[in-house]
Amino acid sequence: MKIQETHSFDLTPAEAVRLQEVLRAQVRLSGDTGEISLVAGADASYTKGSDEIYAVAVALRYPDLTVVERVSARTTTSFPYIPGLLTFREGPALIEAFRRLQSEPDVIFFDGQGIAHPRGLGIASHLGVLLDRPAVGVAKSLLVGTAADPGPARGSASPVRRDGETIGMAVRTKAGTKPVYVSVGHRIALAQAVDLVLATTRGYRLPEPTRQAHLFANEVRRGGGQTTLPGGE
């Protein structure tokens, strides 16, 4: 996957916060994704207390969601775990994983926040800008804002609001489970992001792109391998 030059990640936490405020101005809250034939999920895994980051990108055909490519990358980070600055810890490994991806996904799903973030630049927005791709944040919990619990049926949703602004949606992807929190990453409208999350959910709480990425990231961390294709293991 072609990636433009990215910024340095060798920053102090204070410098990282200032950079987030600059990059936030580059986030686009709408866009034309065109016909979607390929989606990707991204996730990172590491052992608590470890500075080794295992990042993966998984490409799936859309709409049947067959996995067509999986790649991984491992880096060592010196950036501490600080809520709200996750990209500076996991970002270099994720970018390297996407460099290894031969597929060109139309939309990327991230296990984390988009604009539903203290400075409006969660990992889905930050990497969406750097990769210049439509990106969706799918988080398992709220970082900022409040939302009413959506109705019990799959597809029920309620807005995530902060200071009177809607910054995401709490979405029930499976009856009887907790909602996920969907927010715009980059170059996609919130309504389409929610529709795509529901369209890519297959009987689990998480949409298939991030679910497959999560499974593969844990596999790689346990020593399961590097780049693999279906049937190639």
C-alpha cells in the first residue's frame, strides 16, 4: 500500500499533543468512498509492561468479507502509554504493517477512536490523515462524551455527544451485547461509517475487519507468524 511521508514519532508527550492539534485541522468529516470492494482492519497488541508492539493489517473483500491478505510488523517503542496519545505508541508499527500490505483498501477500520477523542484526533483520525484513506474508528468504550444506551435490537444507535456536538454513535451490533462506539476517522460521513460497521458485523460484537485484525494481532504476538494468506499457513 502506498503511503506518503509521515511525521516523526520521536516526540515528547507535550510535542505530541501540539502535533495532534495541528493534524486535527486536516481531518475531513465527509467524503465519497466510491464503490467499496475491499476493506481493511487494523489493530496492535503488546504484553503489559513491554515496549514491543505487534501491529497488523487485514484486508477483506467487501461485501462477502473473505480475508484476502494479512500482514504484520513489530517495532519497539519508547513512547509511554498515555490515554489520548495512543497513536504515538502504536502508530509506527501500524504504518509499517500498511507499508507491507499489497492490497489497496477503500475503507480502513481501526480498533479505537476517530474524532471522539479529547483533541478530536484518535488513532483512526490520525492514521486516516497519514494514510489519506477513508477511516472509521470502532471503539469498545468511550474516551470522551456521553451516550444513552441504545435500544436492545441490533442496529439500534444513540448519539455520542460532547459540549452539544455529536462526535459519534453508540451502536448495538449484536442483541444482548454492549454497544460499540463508532466515530469518523477521516474522509467518511458518520452515517456511512455506522452503516458500514453494521454491514461488516457477522454475529459478533465487533465488525469483521477489526475482529480479524484483533485475532491476528494476538496470534502474531504469541509467535504465530508474519505475512500470511488464506490457506498459506
